[in-house]
Amino acid sequence: MAKKEKFNSKKVTISEEELSITKIGELETTEQSPLFVLILFGFILVFIFFLPTIANLIKAPNEKPDYSLLEKPQENNQEEKPREEPKNSYYQYSDTLSIDLEEKIKINEFALVGNTLSFKVTNANETRFSFQKDNYFLELYSEEDTLLERIYLGDTTVSRETDMVLQFALNSNTALYMKKLSFAKKEITDYPNVTLEKNENEEEVLTCTKDKETLTYKFQKEKLFSISHVVNYSSTISNYESILNTWQTNSKKLNNMEGITSIFVDAGTGFVVNTTIDTKTAKLNEVENTSYYPNETLAKVVSFEMEARGFSCK
């Protein structure tokens, strides 16, 4: 390798020519190695990569690093958390039981005579109170919290500033073992699904019976489209004439409505009413019968609520 020449100021010669370059000395440069360039370039890249970490380390001790850029942004279409079911309040049954169901709605004066349960509902509000608003059910339990019977209350409305005594015929087993009760709110999502049988026309059928009545509901893909209601009374029952007149009047009214056909037959020893309803065309909001559900009502709704009205459905 050539030896560098030492700078000597005595050898400096200054030219007196105008605008000329004056050379005061010359330094020899060492030949640069490619390996050195690669190492330097790598060091710069590493320094840039770790720069945020180095900056955080030299921050004041009480200054927290900003992790907001590292957090995964929340999506707008996140799935909602499952709705928590409200816990029902269970009451020990007694004739002195008094329940404040809602604001200015009191239930008391419970009585169980034979298989009949009764209680008084007091509405102190300036507006009427409907159990249907929150879809109330009365649930009756044994001492071991076994559900004995469920009663649908949605058909009942109490006028403003008045009292109403409600009576319900219980199953004999319920009347014997009932020890607790609850006024439970239900939503459609709480109703259990049902499995329907199909007839020869491949229609889904649900048949509900109680005493003198049989209602046959037909569904397509579990959505209601037809109702058949048969009532059959014998003349041997008490208060027969009053019941006959009521159903005769009701049948005539129904038969005059669009989408409904009702036939009344008086056999002398009893009467039969056969009513068929096309729910697609019938205006059921004008009919005073809670067993008649509007078009496309889900099968599980009909089954659950009709059974809570004391019907046996299958």
C-alpha cells in the first residue's frame, strides 16, 4: 500500500491569475470495501426498525406507550351477545299473598277452592292494563320447584282504576301439589319448537282439544294458513239454551265475514258449529276469539299458548 504524503505548507504556491483554482494539497483516499458498505446499510435498517422501541424506552416513566395502533379495530357487524333471560320471582302460595306486579298493579286475595284458583287484580292506573303487553303467564310449581301447570294471561285486560277477579280451573294434580307461583314474562324466542304431523295433502297439522271444542290448525313450513273449529254441545248440560243462543248468534256473524264459513246445526238433542277460516283473507282482528290466530303465525306460538289456555295439542 502506498504511504500517505504528509501535508507541507511550505510547498504551497498561490497563483496570481484571476479566477484560477489554487491547489493547497492532496489527500490520498483508501479504496472502499463492498463488505463495509453492506454492513453500514444493514446497521441503518436495524436502527430504523427498532426506532419506536428506543423512543418508548426514553420516555418519561409516567408516560404510557401508545398501543392504539396495535389494537385490532372493532368491526361494526359484531354479533350481539345472547339476551339474558329475566329471572322470575317465585312466591310461596297463601291466601294472604300480595304481589305488586307493576307500578300501581296489585294482585292479592288468592283463593283455591277445589280445583279453581282465583285472585284479584287491582289496576290503580289511569289507563287500562293488559297482560298481553308483556305476554304474562301464571306458572304454578310444587314445593320442589317442579312446574305443574302454566296459564296464559294475555287474554285478560283490566280497565283503569278498577278491580277484576280472575278464576282458572286447574288440573286436579296441580290443585293438590301447588305450593309456589310466578307471574312470568315470555317472548316468542322462549317458546319451544314443535314437531308437526302431516296429513294426506302434505299439510302440517296441529289439533287442540278441550271439553266441547276441537281446533285444527294447518301450516305450511310451520306458518299458519287455515283454522277449523268444531263445537259440539249436548242438550243435557246446564244452561243449555243460553249456550245454544250464544253460539248460534256467533256462527251467523262469522258466516257473514270474508274468508270464514260457519255452519250451525241444531239436532234437537244438541248442536254443532263447524267453522272454517282462511287466515289469508279473513279479518281476524274483528273476531272476538283468542283461539283464532292471524295468518302465518308460527306453529310453536299456537301450540304453546293454546296449551296454556288448557287445551291439549298434538
